[in-house]
Amino acid sequence: MAITTPATRPANPRFSSGPCAKPPTWTLDALADAPLGRSHRAAVGKDKLKAAIETTREVLGVPADYKIGIVPASDTGAYEMAMWSLLGERPTQMVAWESFGTGWVTDAVKQLKIEAETITAEYGKIVDFTTLDFDKDVCFTWNGTTSGVRLPNGDAIPADRAGLTLCDATSAAFAMDLPWDKLDVTTFSWQKVLGGEAAHGILILSPRAVERLESHTPAWPLPKIFRLTKGGKLIDGIFTGATINTPSMLCVEDYLFALDWAKSVGGLKGLMARADANAKAVWEFCEANDWIDNLAVDPATRSNTSVCLKFTDARITDGAAFAKAVAKRLEAEGIALDIGAYRDAPAGLRIWCGGTVETSDIEAMLPWLAWAFETEIEAQKAAA
């Protein structure tokens, strides 16, 4: 069977789910103003860090009375800092429907050993939030980066809850409308939706979370890198740019560039629209082809950033090997880089559709995905 090779190629083949594609206008020259070789505690460093915090607030619409801090170790560091500092005051419900949420369960149950109930859903599905008890602390991811399943809204989270909500929003921030009044702790990293450089996390605290920090002493030792209070009071400097440890001012400059670019495309609404358009192109491709489908079972929970796909053709004899072969073909052609499913997820593909990706590149890549599928089916036949 003759297989037609598509004529158009993506201008940018980077569809990795983290680190993600840089903003389309990014160049190394854009970072020339980074105060390299200067102390982050010098005036120029403090000003850059404070600008990163306040521009984050502006773009995301974070309330003025919420605290925003730049912390070490990416989203993982930010989320574990929150867990280690805040949990243990009351029972906790640990909610997971993919691998990173499952990691937070491990932290709570095996490391902190707190009174925790584990509530999970399999890949492609989501936990019913109306069944949760928000008088307990509730820990969850907003968007399952490795499953392509997101919480569609925060309607099930009551405003008058007694517990805290701890939300890992690393692949949701800057692409989804986060209801700040329903979130007490929110974490993310620069390397996802804005395509920033790795190793720095953002920690956002509501007034209720600050109150817990100042009234609750954890039963376990806290390493210096996790300490958010001193003498029973919040270390406020962390949330004005006096970071716990030394940040990379080059990475801070890169983040400032990404934030300015975000503002240039319409801020949060513009970023959401770009991600929605990218994801829609993939969803429509799946609807038009009966050999591929979204991993997310309910269309209302489909992620618009980490779009996870599964092959459904009955001719495929080894799903994992087939998916890897398709991803390898696309990478070899320079069409799509790093789109294999996450190692702990079901076999398939994962295409990043966040706002730094151009819809035209998604649209140019998809015919090549069909080409790779057909080519691999023929290769499988020949090997049989």
C-alpha cells in the first residue's frame, strides 16, 4: 500500500510536556538584561524577583491578599514544602488519578505517615469531587499531566470548608481558569505552560493557609529548605523576593520574558484560547480517525495542555511497542519530539498543547501522525 508523505512540516517540532516549548518569539538575546554574577540580594536581583512575583499575580489574577513565593526544586519542591509544613493538623484526603498525584499519596502515607484516606481513579477517569470531605485537608492535582484528565471546575469545593485545599497546578496554571477562592495552596513550575527553564517552583498561599502555618507546628523535623515560618510567624520575605536559597537570575530573566510575552497575547484569556485551539485540533483529529482516541473518558475532563492519546486499532498486536515506534518515527523525521506517553501511564502518545505551541504546528504535525501510524501498521504486517 502506497503511503503519502505529508508536504507540510511543523516549524517547531517541540511538543514535550516538560520542559515545554519556549514562547514563539523567544531568543537567547532576550535574556541579555539578566544580572549575571550579581547577588540575588542586591537591589537589581531583588527587583527582578519581585517583578516575577507581581507579574505572576497580574497575569493569573491572584488575589492581593494571597502570598506568592519563588521556591526551590520546581513544582515538586513547592508542593512538598506545602505538605510538610501544613498537613497533620487534621485528617487528610489524598486524591489521585495519575502518577504525580500518586506520588503525593506516597509522601503522605509512607513519609509523613499522617491520618490520610486515599481516593483514586484509574487513568482516563477522575475522582468525583462531590464525594470528598472538605472539612478535611484535600490534596489533588488540577490537571493530570500524565493522564490528560483535568478537573473541569471548582464547583464541588465549598467556600465554607474547614480544611485546606492543596492544589498541584503545574500543567494547569496559565492555561486553565483556576478559582482562587477554592484553592488554599497552589503550586506550579515555570517549565510547563510558559516554557520556562527548570528547577524553580511557585508557591501561592491563601490567607487561610498562612493562618494554618502560623498556628500549626508539624510533628516532624523540617529541613531549612522547607521552612516557611520563624518564631510562629510567616517569613514574609520569601513572598517578596528574598528566596530561601540562591535562584538562577538567568532563569528569572527567562520567566520575566515569558510573562511579558503572555501579556502580549492577551494575558490569561489569550493563553487559554491558544491552548484550547491547540487541543481542539487534536480532538478533531481523533474524531476523524477511528484508530486513535483521547485517554480521557469524559470530554468535560479533557486536558487542554497535556493531551494524552491511545491507539485503538484492533490490528495493533503490542500497544506499548507500537506507540514507541510511532513516536520514534516522528522524532526521526524531525516532526514531533518527546511525545511518548509518560513511563507510568498507559501506552500511547502525549502531545503538549499549551499556549507556547502554535496551532499551525499542531495542524502540520497531525497528518504526519497519520503517516507514522500507517507506516508502522505496514511494518507490523511485514514482520508478521
